[in-house]
Amino acid sequence: MALGSRLRLLTSKMTDDAAKIYALYNVEFAPKWFPALFILADEGPKTITEIAESIGHSQPSVTKIIKEMIAAGLVLDNLESADKRQNIVGLSDQGHVLAQHVMQEQSLDVEAAVDGLIQEATYNLWEAVAEWEFLLEKKISIKQK
């Protein structure tokens, strides 16, 4: 439980710092929107379920994020679909402009900041998290057999 609390605090700090970077660029954008924005910009319109699977979030979490992005004018919903039961969402014109701005300009600053932390740190957090995820997934798959 202590590890979970520490990771949540670290996540919160990094999210707050990301919000400050967006503010430096005068961009009204919530950092939690980034994974959905990235998927929609990179892969085009998708269902909520497809976005959730792509970014590893729950469907209710993605639904909430997409509703916020719709309210901000970044996403359009109920796009044309062969299956009328599916709600397809995609970036609006404003969403496409923001995606270009965020991914081309701000991502360089964020990447530089993260690379700097990795260079200063004794342990590479990315590699450690990937290893823990792999080991936990391995334990889950063994228990399910």
C-alpha cells in the first residue's frame, strides 16, 4: 500500500508539473487528456473502448476524459459509423491544431525534462516500472492457469 501511495504522489507531482508546462505555452489542456489526444491524432477516430484498450485505462475513465475534451471543443462524438450502436469520437479542427502544437513543440521540452531526470537518477524509473509491470502480469497469468 505504501508503494501505491508513493507512486500516486509521484504521478500527482508529474501531472502538476506537466500542467505548468502547458500553462507556459498558454495552452488550456489537462495532462490527463494527453493519451486520448495522442491516440486520436495518431490513429484517427475510434470508439471509447478502442481508446481505453490502447491507453490502458478503464472505459469509464476514458468516457469521462472524452466528455471533458468534447466540452473543451477538442473532440467530436457520434461520427459516422457503419455500426450505429458504436459511438465514434475524433478530434475537431481545434483538437487537431492543439495536437500538432502539443506534440511538436511541448513534447520536446517535456522529453528534455524527463531525460534530464533519468540522467540524474541512480535508477531508471521507466525500466523499473516496465519490469514491475512485466513481473506482475506474469504472476497474474500464472494464477489464472
